[in-house]
Amino acid sequence: MYDVIIIGGGPAGLTAAIYAARRKLGVLVIAKQEGGQMARAGTVENYPGFEKIGGAELASRMEGQARKHGAEIICGEALGAGGSAGNFAVSTADKKYESKAVIIATGMAYGKLGVGGEDKFTGKGVSFCATCDGPLFAGKDVAVVGGGNAAVETAIFMEKVAREVFLIHGSSRLSGEEALQKKLKKTRLMPDSAVTSISGGKFVESIEVESLKTGEKKTIPVQGVFVHVGMMPETRLARRMGVEVGENGFIRVNEKQETNVGGVFAAGDVTGWMRQMVCAASQGAVAGSSAYSFIEKNRG
Ligand SMILES: Cc1cc2nc3c(=O)[nH]c(=O)nc-3n(C[C@H](O)[C@H](O)[C@H](O)COP(=O)(O)OP(=O)(O)OC[C@H]3O[C@@H](n4cnc5c(N)ncnc54)[C@H](O)[C@@H]3O)c2cc1C
């Protein structure tokens, strides 16, 4: 039995692992993706101690630090979780793990367009992560859908890889940071527009785009579609464990990162507090320390 199982390997989960493992707890991190959103951030300029560092590099440093202190990190998805204080079980597709405490650091899940072809072509041209899939579209034409930082970052990244990049968004102006927008060079902006369907054979071949001003529809041949239309807190497992979620969809925690379920803590974006790496890391530190106090208090 582990002392603590941490679900999620972003900055919140990895920092919780560093803090818990340094206190000599037996720590298992179950992480669907290495580094979480952090690994998708191109260049990070606001993580203290680093004037400039690649998101993937920061993720790999945090992971290395957690392992160095003794945390075990496995790549996989926690599909089920249950139990009560001192006796929890978390299962992946092929194994069940037990622990005395659980830290939920599951971050945010990608929002979807909800149009025809999106599910069918996910992994066959439709992607939610340019860092992961971008290089597959070298020399091809791609569409990025969304107007925030993630969409703009993806367009900037794909300009270096793809032949043509279309940035399709629903408002008249992009909502991503000005400094990022200035880095766009050859991206073709399509404001006041919405993707209404994605078509193809085995892989994506085209999208249909509707003007939200005139209602005019046109078909644009592309081989890739990167979807960045917002994110929502990933609370499915938490809810299954009886963890309380607020009206805004985020997990309710107190200043010790405790949830309403004894022995279950939550940290990072999934709690909704200023969604930034340094904040996720700080909550992770508190969650790791609170898990230690909980385990010490309940040691038989
Ligand atoms: C493109 C982009 C750029 C960004 N740039 C910056 C920046 O410059 N500076 C900054 O401070 N912040 C930035 N952010 C925000 C920052 O990355 C997040 O605030 C931070 O990563 C949140 O950390 P987290 O650990 O709470 O969650 P996440 O990083 O979202 O990690 C949660 C992880 O848990 C995994 N998970 C979910 N459910 C399960 C499950 N059932 N089993 C196993 N694993 C699961 C998820 O797959 C994910 O990998 C950026 C975000 C994006 C998308």
C-alpha cells in the first residue's frame, strides 16, 4: 500500500509528489500525460527562477526532481477511484493500487467543438495538442480553432511546421495576449467564423467554415485541425469519490487543500484558483504537506 496516490502529473501533482516524497512517504503518481498542460506551453517566462524555459523542459525537471526524492511515476489513466480515509483504491486499465490518501491534481480537460467529424477524426487529423502532434503535419495545411493563448501559441508553433495555417475564431478580435499575437507571422486569420463540420476519408481532408456575420459557408481543404476552444476542470474521478464540486465546476478545497472527503486533497487548476503553473505548484506543495500530516495523525 502506498501512503499517497497522486492523480495527474502536471505542476500541481509533481510538486505534491516532491513534498510528500521528501517527507519519506510512499508516493505513486499516475499521469496520463507527462507534465500536463505545462509540457504544452512553448516558452515559459513567468515561472520564478527561470527567465525563460521551455514548458517541456520544466516538466522534465519537475519529474526528475520528484523521482529523485523517491516518488514512483507511471504513465496511465486512473479510471476508477474509491474508498475512505486510510483505505483508498485507484485503478488503471490493468492494475489496482491502494493508498492511505489521495491527491487529485487532474487539471483541465480540453473543450470540444461538438461538430460532425470531430470525434471520428480525433487522432486522424483532429488534435488538441500541437506539441504532441504538430510535426505530423509538416508541409501540410492546418486549421487552428479558437482565439485564446493556446490557439495563438499553436498557430505560432505550426507556422514553422505547416505550409498554410488558418486561425478560425468566433469574435472579431483574438483574446490571446498581445505579446503572443505579435509573434504571428504568416497565419491567415479568419475572425467571426465557426467550424461547422470536419470531413475526410481515412484522415481529415477539409473543414466547413461559416461566417458568423453573413452566414456564408465555405469549404477549406486542410489535413489537420487543432482545437483550442476552452477547457473545463477534469472532475469525473473526484465526483465518483464523493468530492464536492462548486457551481463553477471546480473542486471545493480549504486552505489546506482538503476536500470534503477525509484523506482526499485537491490541487492546481482543478480547484479553479488562478490557473498558472506557479499557483498549481504552490497548491501541490500544500496538498503534499497536508497529506503527510493526515497520514502521521492517522498512523496506528
Ligand atoms: C498552451 C499553454 C500555455 C501555458 N503557458 C503558461 C505559462 O507561460 N505560465 C504559466 O504559469 N501557466 C501557463 N499555462 C497554464 C499552466 O500550464 C496550468 O495552469 C498548469 O499546468 C496547471 O497545472 P495542474 O497540475 O493543475 O494541471 P495540468 O497541467 O492540467 O495537469 C493535469 C494532468 O492530469 C492528467 N489527468 C487528468 N485526469 C487524469 C486521470 N484520470 N488519470 C491520470 N492523469 C489524469 C491530465 O492529463 C494532465 O496531464 C499554459 C497552459 C497552456 C495550455
